Amino acid sequence: MIVRHLKLDGINGSLVTLNGVKEAANEEIVELHLQDGTVRTGRVVKIDGEEVTVQVFEGTRGVSMENTATVFTGKPMEVALSPEILGRVFDGLGRPIDGLGPVYPVEKRDVNGSPINPVSREYPRNFIQTGISSIDALATLIRGQKLPIFSGSGMKHNELAVQIVRQSTIADGDDFAIVFAAMGVKNDVAHYFRSSFEEANVMNRVVMLLNLANDPIVERIMTPRVALTIAEYLAFTLHKHILVILTDMTSYAEALREFSSSKGEIPGRKGFPGYLYSDLASLYERAGMIRGVEGSVTQIPILTMPNDDITHPIPDLTGYITEGQIVLDRELDYKGVYPPVSVLPSLSRLMKDGIGEGFTRADHSALSNQLLATYAKVQDAKALASVIGEDELSAEDKLLMKFGREFEARFLTQSFTENRSITETLDLGWELLSMLPRNMLDRVDDETLNEHYKPKA
């Protein structure tokens, strides 16, 4: 029997409260029927005895305590799933906004997901080729991994996200697809994402979710959950390898802070709720592979660090949960380096298990170690040159300075349309190392050097 509650007991922003509600469930979906015939949707976010707080997706404008009948559906929020969702564009709640009609679902799933049994998880292996040298060679993305991109306001993380989508769909086979979720973006950015994928003819392998800056914050909070539910269906039911790109997780966390504040919860660091860590973990831990099931979910969350502060709670907690990070550097961005990946603080903790013979190439690990070690020495030489001047450096340090300039200009820098294969990337790395005398390459064994080191005359 459906019980209709004929009035509200309180309205606070997007939250409404009802008293005398029995047997409500957390995350339950609620329908609010207004006198003008419209129906709004909400979800239960707090239960205190028989007092229930509901967050209204569409906001409470036009809602009064006397003109609203509330129905508790007894179900959590679900998203319609079908093979036809590939190539479609949805809003942040999974409702079609591309004008192609509704999705006729094969099934519906709770957007909160079901956790993967740790015992049945398969260890991530095999790399995903992004076509970007600084990522593929030095912080390799592994299938089933969660590898965030730490950026800053105004930097080119949107362009990088589009480039990864375009190039990875070309390189990684017909069973590879993308779930792209944008949160809190402006209309022009949303249009840029959509038009870029259509122009590159990759839209048929992308599911897009667009939550705009003027959309309700509750929708922003649900967007990554809807995206990951779609990804899990495509991966573990349709057996595809799915890359989920979530941008911008800072918008998500700030929506969570606003929502927490409106509920009157005690704030933690910088006003964010104390459960921010567990909330982010509930999203990031939905990446992975299941033993005996073909398919995988790989995540690239993108977040802008407020004031470029990597110790801010959002990147700080993200770094604890995920398996490495790719850090974009503002100084490289000012120099015109694209993508401005700062390779020294960037790392992929699962890289060692998805590269080498059978995955990329046998010399990949040794080359990566040598490039990073040499570039670290370049930074020391730069620091010394800033004190005594480059002319006063030793011959070895001058060589390092020259190598650093070439590394940034040729290896880190590549155009937005340049898609380098892993072979081209590794060969370019050896070409740059061949600028240096053999005795300076101390991270590579003699057998590998004999095969790949070709000193310039």
C-alpha cells in the first residue's frame, strides 16, 4: 500500500522534512506531487526517528508546505541500462538530453552499486595506450587502475581529457569504450566536450553525462555514481574494457560540502564533511577487474587543486585512495609545454605490473627509470645555474641542461592531435638519452644499452 503524506513540515534550500514517516529507508527515492500537476523527485538523506529529510533533485522553488503530496517509492535511485546507451548523452541523473528519445532498459540498477568482493578482484595488468608520451612512458595507465590527474584552475586538463578519449578509443580495440562524466561545467565547456568527440568520430564509443554549473548540487552528487553504474554494466555484463573519466572532482566535493552544511553536519578540514575520505573511496574503489569475468573498469578522476595546493583535502585524500597521480605543472604550462605533465611528482604505482615484455616492450622499465633519474639531475643543475649562472657549470651539468630543454621540447611537448604509439614514445626516449655519454646512464644494464643506446657522433 502506498502512503501519501499530504504536507511538508519544513523547507530548507533543496531539503524538505516530513514528520510521522514510518519505515522510510536511507537513499530511498521520493516523489513530490505539486498542485499544478508537476512531479519532482528527491531522495531520503537523513532519518531521525520518524522525521525524514529529503533532498529534492529539481530544487524547492514553487514548493510550499501545504501544496505538496509526498510518496515514498520504496526503491533507491536507479538508472536505465541497455547496450544502446553507447553514443548517447545524458544529464547528471542519467536522463537522455540528446533528443534521441528514451532508453528502453534491459535492466535497471541501483546507482550506489554493489561492492566487489576483495577475494574475487583480479590484479590489474596490461596497459591502456593514451598516445601521450609523458603518461605512457613514465606514469603508465594500467587496465583496472584508478589514476587521477591533479590540475590547477585555468590549466589545460579539459584538452587533456578530450585527447585521452580520442586517442585511447583509437588504440585500444573494439571492446574498449569510455564513460565521460562532467560535473559542474559551464555550457561552453560541455559543448566543447561533446563537439570534440563528434568531430573525432568517437562518439559511438562514448557515454556522456553532463551536469552543468547551474544544475542542482544533488544532481552533481549523483553524477559519478550514475557514471560508474553505467561503466559496471558495460564492463561486467557486456564484457567491455571501460575507461571512466570524472571531471571535475573538486566540483563534486564542493557540492558535497554545501550539502553537508545544509544538513547541519559538523565540518572537518576546510569545511568539508568528516566523511569526505569514505565518500571518495566509495567512488574510486568501484574501479577494478573481477576474476573470471571479461571486462574492466579503469578510472581517471580529474580534479583542480584550489590554489595549486596538493595538500588540500581533495587531492590529499584522493592520493591516499588511488594508485598514483598525474600532476600538471603551472610553470610548464607558462612555458607553452602541452600537456604540462610534471613527471617527477607523477607516478603510477601499478605501472611495473603492466609494462615490459608481452605488454609494451622489454626496455620500458629501464628507460623510464633512466629518464626520471636524469631529469631529476637536470633540476639540480637548474638550481645551481640560478646561483652561479649556466656559463659557470661543469661540462656534465651543461649537457644535463641541454638534455632538459630537449626533453621538455620534444618528449613532454606534443600537439593536441599528435597520437604517439608506445614504440614511438620509447624510441624517442632513447634518442634523447643518446645525447648523453654512456657513463651518465647508470640506471640501465649493459645488455639494454647495447641494443638501444646509439650515441650521436
